Amino acid sequence: MSGSHGHLRISYTGDKPSRCEHPVILGYATLYQADAIESALPDATAARRLLAEYRPDIIARLQVRISSVAANVDCSKHLDAALLGTARLGMRHGSFGTDFHHYHNEDHVLDLAERRLGRMIEVCRLEAMPSDDWLALVLFSACHDLRQRETKDCPGPTGGNEASSVSETFRILDVCGFDRGADRAMYVAMELMIAGSTFDPRLSEASPDTANLTGGALARSLGLWLDGVNPAWREDQDARRGERLGRMAADIDTANVGEDFHLLGRSALQLAEEQLMRRQLKPEQPEAAAQALNFLSYGQHHYFFDLHRFASREAERVFGPQKLANSEKVRTTSAALTAHFESSPAANGRVVMDVFSLLCAGI
């Protein structure tokens, strides 16, 4: 999370925002520069080449998803952007590179774009939103976690990973044929959706620096923060749309709470491994035991009951019933995992993970 207020970059001509001079709302696009991964995969052609070699299924699956939400429309630039974002994530933090993250990798794109977005389409129906809105959510799935190692902070409540992902996403849209004037709505939507996916694990008190009064996803309070720094954002129809889509996007990103319990357990294990990796610990080390136990017991309980709240009515409708069904299972599993190691401490983190997996399978 970050420190001080940011300044909105909305450009005005008279009483109305200019749709061509400044396509952005938050001004993150120029804060972060391209890295070696962007140079290695400069465009969609390079992304297709990489994916064809390592994961050709991703090309087909994203093509199917995009076609399913925008039939009989030329969405080639949307597919190019989704493939480029996914390939870069896979090379930077996934299976195609050297800094593997167990959760934030190329398969996370498919978790969102295929399974979770698919569930939302199934329940809400395609006609509930214009195809451009569904397409924006597909691109969010591919681009929101592009950066996971950012050390540079940014103004306002948006995290550095998210702000740098916004910067890179804008460059992806540029190189894939989007125009910052004609396609301003897409740029604004991606900026607000990715910013809103910032997740604060703290239960913060009222603070002018974060404006995120309850912890969890920033999307729930992004509008309130925007009101504080420049209320005129509500006069911008692209910004209003982006804020609405941002709440849906954050819900899709955290919808593991409302999926089948075995999927919730699987994501918890992936995140536990990733957290250990970020702390330079291997699960087989004795030092990893306490960390894994805390994350998979108290941490999961805290995330599920204290931090997570749906930000959109659509996601509440789609994922809320299963979250309710999962609630007692989360309590039971967290308590059982803690109890299991009360009398005999775990030898290492892998032992904790194995017991957690068995508990999830038995519920």
C-alpha cells in the first residue's frame, strides 16, 4: 500500500472532460518503465510464439472466451492484448521464466477469464452488459497481476504492483492497436479495474492516506477516495463505467471464497507456497512451519470473514451462496488445523500443507 494522496489527471474543456487529451484518470501510466520482459516479448506475435511453444491451449482458450462474449465482432486486438499480457505474466512470474509464483502465474488468468467470468456469464447472462464490458473484464484477467515484484511506491492508496501493472497494460493496449483517444473507455476501465484490485490485508482505521476503511479490495472504497481528491470524476462517463467494472473485477479476482471448497483450498495452498517463496523459505524447511500454519489457519479465517466483502451486486448474486456454504467449512478447517499441531508441532511447512490438504478433502 502507498502513502500520500495522488492527483487525478482528468483534463477538462469547459464543463466536460476532454476525451482525447488525457485518457487516464489516476496518472500511473508514466510512473513505471518497461523492463526486460517487455523487451523480450514486445508484441502479440512474440507472445503467440512463446505460448505456441509452451502452452498452446492458452491461445485457444482465450480465443474461445473472447468469441463467447463478442460474437460476430472483430476482437483481434483484444485477443492480442490478452495473449500478450498472459505471456508476459507467464515469463515474469509463471512457468516460462525463472521467478515462478505458485498463484500469480499464467493459470491465474484462466481461473478468472474462464471459470469465474464464465460463472458470472452463466448466471447474469451476456445481455446483462454490453460486449465491451465483458471484453474489459477478460483483459483485466490477463493484465491485472503483470507485476508482482515492484518496490517503487505510488501516490494514493493503489499498490505499487497494481500501479506498475497499469503502466504496462497501457503499453500493451498501445502495441496491440488500441488508440488512447478513440478507445479511451478501455484505458480508463483498465486503469480503475487494476487499481481497484489492490488488496490490503490490514483492517485499517479511517485514514486519509488509504481511504480503505475496511481492508480488503480497494475497489470497495475507490469511489470514495476519488470523491475526496476530485469529485468531478463522476462527470466522466468513462470513469463511472470504470469504477463500476472495477468493483466487478475485484470480486472476480477474489471469488475463490465463492467457489467449490476444494478450489478455495487449492488457492490457499498456492498462496501459502508463494508467500513462503517471497520470504525466501522452502516448505521443507523447519522455519516454514509456523508461517504456513498461521497462513492456512488464522490467515484464511481472517481473509474469508474479516477482509473479503463483495463490491458488486452481480458478484454477490453469483458467488454469495457458495461463500455462505463455505463459511462453516473454513471455520472447521482452520480450527482443526490449529488443533492438529497443538500437542505436536509440525516438522516443516510441507507437513502443515499436507494436513491442510487432507482436511479440505475430508470436508
